[in-house]
Amino acid sequence: MKKRIVTFIAAAAMTLTFSASAFAATGTVERSVNFRSSPSTNGSVYQLLKPGTTFTALNKVNAWWYQVQVNGKTGYVSSGYVNVPSSSQPSQAPTPDPTPAPQPSPTPSPAPSPSGTKADKVIADAKALIGKVKYVYGKNEAPSVMDCSAFTKYVFGQEGITLSWGTRYQKDAGTFVERANLQPGDLVFFRVGSSTSIGHVGIYLGNGQFIHNSPSNKGGVGIGSMTSGYWKDRYVTGRRVV
């Protein structure tokens, strides 16, 4: 009897191992994408995956994120930047219990709004340029040499949102938003030096932070604070274009 039980357990373990591997799929990075610790733009970035990088897709979390494995490390990538063949889309392995106890239906979570999804992509595009852009005033030579408004113009253009070059034009784009109501993906504008006019623009990230192209960021793209330091008292206005 004991031998039969041991044989059954071994067979069950082999079945489970086969089921899990059968749902793995090989994907390829199409555009540079951040490999994150969680399925959110707030997740820590492990590394930037370059186009052509291959990975193992373990699970499709939702329409916007894959759980993947790269060089033995598990994390998440945005689905808009990678390709996983539709014929081998990963899904969750079936439960080993053929007659599971009935479970109460979970309360469905509201689907993210389209604008929120596009804002996440805009932010991901902006962060992907950290360390790759040189700031030069009055230059619009995307994607390598740009000033602050050329940077925002290029990043939003990556997601099909057209902005004019120049803060004097971008300050009137989209719709006005109060500082207290800023959301990730909103444009934020500042005055610089002793001027009282708008002279700088960036993209709001949330929690009082924004990403921008500025000589203060070692001459390129970086993340700044709106609650401390130089930019704290220089905020002028915000615009929502997503």
C-alpha cells in the first residue's frame, strides 16, 4: 500500500512539472523596456532591456503587463514594448486538485482607464531616456540632443500625442489642471532664474516628483522634486494632454 502511494505522488509531481513548463512562452523585446519588480511604473527597475532581448513569459498579468524571467530573474515588463507569439500566450497552470472546493467570486476591480494606461507608457518612454539624452538649450535633435520642451514633445509623440516644440506653446496644450489634482503623465511647468514667466517643462510622476531634461541633471534627463530643492517654489501650472 505504501509503495502505491509513493508511486502516485511521484506521478502527480511529474504531471505538475509538465503543466507549468507547457505554458511558458518565449518573447522578444521590440522597443527598449524597463524590467521591473512589480507590474506598475512604480515598481523598481532591475534593468533596461534592449530591442532583440529574449525572455521567458511566465504569465500574462493583464492586458498591460507580462510576468517574465530574464537570466534566471523574475520580474515584469509592459506588454506594449514586447512581442509574445499569440499561438503560445502564457496562462496560469491548472490546479492539481480535480475537484477543488467552490470559492466565493472575488469583487471585480475596475479596469484602468485608457488615459491611465497611455500615461504609464509615456512615463516609461521618458525613463528609458535617462542617461541617453544630452541637454542643449534651443535644440530639437531627437532623440539624442534636446532641450526641455523637445524632450516632452518627443516622449509624448512616441505614444501618438502631438505637442509643439517650445514651452510657450505647450503651456496651452490640453486642459488646465490644479496642482492638487496632478496625475502621473501631466505636463508641469516652472519658471527659471529670476524670470516670472514659464521657462521649463517636465512630466509629473506622482508623489511630488517629475521627470525632465535639464542641465541640472548632469546635462540630461533626470527626476526632480517639486516639494524640495530648486523647483519647490518655481511651479507655475499644469496641463493634462493624455
